[in-house]
Amino acid sequence: MKKKLDQYQKMLMVIIIIYSVFVALKNPQFLKVQTVFDIIKTSSTTMIVAFGLLVVMISGGIDVSFMAIALFGSYTSLYTMIKTGINNLAFAFALSAFIGVCLGLINALLINWLKLPPFIITLGTQNLFHGIMTTFISDKSFGSGVLPTCLHQFGQGTLFKIYTENGSAGLTVSLIPVLIAGILTYLILYKTMLGRGIVAIGNNEESARRAGFNPFIIRLFVYGYSGALAGMMGIVYAAQVNALYPNKMVGDELMIVAAVVIGGTKITGGQGKIFGSVLGVLIIYLLNSTLILIGLSSSWNNLFVGAILVIAVAVTSYQERVKNRNHLIFTE
Amino acid sequence: MDKIKKILGKDLELSILVGITLVVLIAAAAAFGGSMYSGRNIQSMAFQIPEFGFFALAMMLSNMVGGIDLSIIANANTVAIFTAYILNGTWSFGTEGAARVLLAVTAAIITSLAFGVFNGFIIAKTSAPSLIATLGTMTFIQGIGMALTGGSSVGNIDPAFAEFGKAVFLGLPVIFWIFLAASVILGVIISFTGLGRKLYLYGGNPVAARFSAINNEKMSILVFMTTGLLAGMAGLIILSRVNSAKVGYGDSYLLQTMIVCVIGGISPNGGKGKVQGVIIAIILMQVMSSAFTIMSLSPYTKKLIWGIMLIAVLGLNFAVTAYSQHKTLKQSMKNLQGALQK
């Protein structure tokens, strides 16, 4: 991903660096390797779904059902594994991703059929998926004792360890799915005709249609892809928490939407960068885990995230508006 | 017969809605009998409708201009927290009794208007999509409440204010009368004034509205200001009913308000819908939630039912629109053929 950074991403980088220096000056604890690795570990699950959401948002849609999909996929596949005694990590990922694709396709079909704002439709399916799972499959929690052992190993696994005087710090294995998802998203968006089609229907669906893209197929792919990544994320999350709950994750969607928007993605579609989303997720998790270090309680988290989001949205929309007005384009 | 058909056909969606509501009301009577329509249950429903109703009216207004306001619930909770702090004496500035209640209500109205104007200002002046702008303000407003309270609930409020939530006038709760008055005022403004016409035009096609001498920016600030005020009213009602305020109360209302708007015939794309439809939908929703309470369904099952309902109603609306368009097209083709044969 050696692309030239644009102005906006540079600004985000500067904000992250200034904030980190500020935290480090205030509390030297921050400079430990352990802290950095912890932030990477907790943000890794979010990163995976953020890539899926990024693709959806570039195509001009939005998806708030992905957390329900992640829960549905991971819960169902792990439940099956507990009941049948299968102990295979690849099986868990494959089944969960497959369920994710199916649910994502349902979203795409509904959006294409009803021609209504995707936000409302996916808000409906979010509740629908969660309701179906808890009503028809099971709504019990499972502790670490009954979960497959491969999951436990995956959650605790480290790529390498760094030994310091106060113990060791390991980089989590969860980074591998993040890297795979990131590279895959990059290849799809920039190296395939499909990816160009995603950007095209995000900019202007009618023009894209006339240029020979099929919006229906693209939409199926986009929501299916988001669903697949959500399914994978569910397994990574369950492995990190090392337990299976029927009510976790759902409800955190809007925070991830916020992260992707802070990363410079246009909600009306056609614009968005992978690295920007990574920075957006990092900013949110940096705030999340360092507010305590600078002497504020974690209750202040929403205030800062909200302020950053409002400013990011206002700045990007205002630039767009000035550009449009100069070309006498009126969108509202 | 033709006359009835004409009246029904004039507003097909509203007629269908009234029909469905009647069916649900009768079905509820058949299934639960006395426990559903006892005086006590009707009164408890009348106590529950206003807080949800104000949210629904706020969501309706923002949907009518083709936007959405996600910040209503955060707004209501934070306003309730401010008010609770004044009412329990933390920020009362030495006022007592009636003066303190007056100060609290004034502060609530001012803060809710301020939140609304903040939304409207961002949406109008930077052309930000309302979905994402209000997502930001929602997180921000929630953050204010969270930073003030640290997540715990603020209680111990002036008992005089709590009485207001329990007061009954002519057999119905006072808060219900307030809700009724607010919806009548809103309905009259939307249906019978020039402002209402402008609202429909702006919602239906904002670009056309801009070039028809409608001040889009003023309209959008006005709409989101009103939305904020309605949300603040809901916050006051919640405070007077629950006697405490806390971040995160009523998070599930967001989906329910959306369902009510869609059932009530408000198009999420803007420019369509009436207050009457939403009021009927609110009653339908309240009867259903009452029935769920009597059946003691789990929250998960409720979630499933609300999800199915939203998708099903959207699908039904789509089918009805397609059907009526098809019919109009057929009719005009017939007329055309008739004219050609002559």
C-alpha cells in the first residue's frame, strides 16, 4: 500500500502523533511495548469489519447489521462445534464466513428490491438476525471450559514475544486475519474491474450502469463481502474473549461506522481509503485505552469520539460543498 | 359502494393502516379479553404513549425532509440529566419549590433547542448527510451526559416534579394531553400552513426547493430545532415518570420509532406522510407492546418481531406502491386507447 498519502490522512497522522506525544509526556507508562501490543490486539477485531464496512460505504451504501452477522456466524458455528465435537479452527472460520455471506446476500437482495435507504433496511435485518439466532438456535452463554481448544490457542497465540524486565509482551496472532482482510480489500478495490465498479456505483449509480456495470451484482458482492469479513471477525472476537455470549458485539456498530467516517470515507459513496480507515480505528482505540493514563475516566470517551467525528464530518462535507458550489453543482 | 371505494382509494396506505389497527385491536381483545382493555391497562398505556410518542414525532419530522435524526434519544437523556441536576439541588442556584421546577423546565427547553440547532447548523451549513452528522452529535451529546454522570443515574429529584408525571386530568394522564396537544399543533402546521407545504417540497426535492425560493438552510435548521425540542419533551416526561435520569435509557426506541414512521406512511426518502398516520401507528405499536408484556415475551423475541415487522412493512409499502402505479398506468393506457378509437 505504498500510495501517496493525501492531505486528510496526513492530518490524521499528525493528530495521532501529537496525541501520543502528549500522553507519553503525561504518563511514561504509555511508552511500553505492552501498551502498543494491547491496542493492536483490541483493535484487531474492529479493523476486520471496518474493511468490510469501508467497501460497503464506498459503494454508496451503509451496513449496520454486520455485528449481528458476526454474532450469528460465530455463535452458530461454535455452537455446532461444541455439539458435534469438531475441533478445527479452519472449519470455524469457513462456516462462520459462509453464514456471513448468506446473511449479507439477504441484505443486498432486500436493498435492491425495496430501493430504500440501506440504513433502515440493515437496522431491520440487524434485529431480525439477532432475534432469529437467539430464538431458534440458542441463547445460552458458553464459558471457556466447553469451547473448542483450538479457539483458545488461537486467542492466546502470539507471533513473537519481546522480553523486558517486567515480563514478556507478545504480538497477537489476530494480526494475521487483519492483514489478510486488508490486502484482500486493497486487491479487490484497486486491482479488479469489480473494485472499479464499486467506486463507480458509489459516485453515480446511473452513470455506472450506462458504463456497463451491473449495480445488482456489485451490491450482492459488496454486502456478501462485508458479511464474510463479519463472520471471520466473530470467530476472532470469540477467541480473544475466550467465551461465547449471545448478546455481545451487537450495539457497537455505530462506533465502527464512526471510525470509518473519521478515516475520511464519504458516506454518500465513491470515496474512501483503506489506510484512512485503519487510522480512524486507531484513533478511537487510542482514545479508548489512554484516557485513563492521562487521568480521565473512560466515561469521557464518547465526548472525544463524538467531537472528532463531528469535526471530521463538518470539515469533509464543507470542502465537498465548496467544490460543488464552485462547479454550480447542487446536491441539496 | 363506489363512494366507499373512492374514499378508501384516496389514501390507500392510511386505509390499510386503519384496517390493520382495527384487526390488531380486535385480535388483542379476543386473545386477552379483560386484561387488555381493563381501565387499568388502558390508563397504563396512556402513561406509556407520550414518551415514545414524542420520539416518534421527532423521527417523523426528520424523515419527512428525507433525513434522519439519530441523536433524539441521546438528546432526551442528556436533557433529563441536566434537569435532574437542577431538580435535586446540585445546580439549583438557590431556588426552591416552584421556582426551581420552573428553572428546570426552562433549562430543559433551552438545552434541547440548543442541541437541535447544533444538529441543524451542521447539516445546513456544511451539507453533511443528516445520518452521519447526527451520529456524530449523538455520540457527542451522549458523551456530555456520560462525562457528567460517569454512567450512574441521577435521582433524588424534587417530588413536586414527579407528581406532574402521575397527574391525571379528565381520566387521562396530563402528559398524554400534552402529547395530544403537541401532535395536533404539529399536524395543523404540516397540513394547513405554507410552512407545511414548504416542508413537503423541501423533503420531496431539495434542489427544486432551493430554486423555488425556499430557504433550504433555514428549513433544515428549523426542522432539526423542532426535532430537538420534541426529544427534550420526551426527556422531561421520562424524568417525571422514572424519577431519575441516566445515559442509555430507552436505546431500543430508535428502531421502534423508525418502525412507527414506516408503518405510519412516512417515506424515509422524504416528502411524504401525515401526522395522523403516525398517531395511529403509535397506538398500534403500544397495543402490541402491551400484548407482548402480557405474554411476557423475552427481549430477544421482541427484537425478532420488531425486525420482521420493519422489513415486512417496507415490503408491503413497496408492493402497494407498485400496484397503484401499475393501476394508474393501465387506466391511462385505457383512456389513451379510447381517445384514439374516437
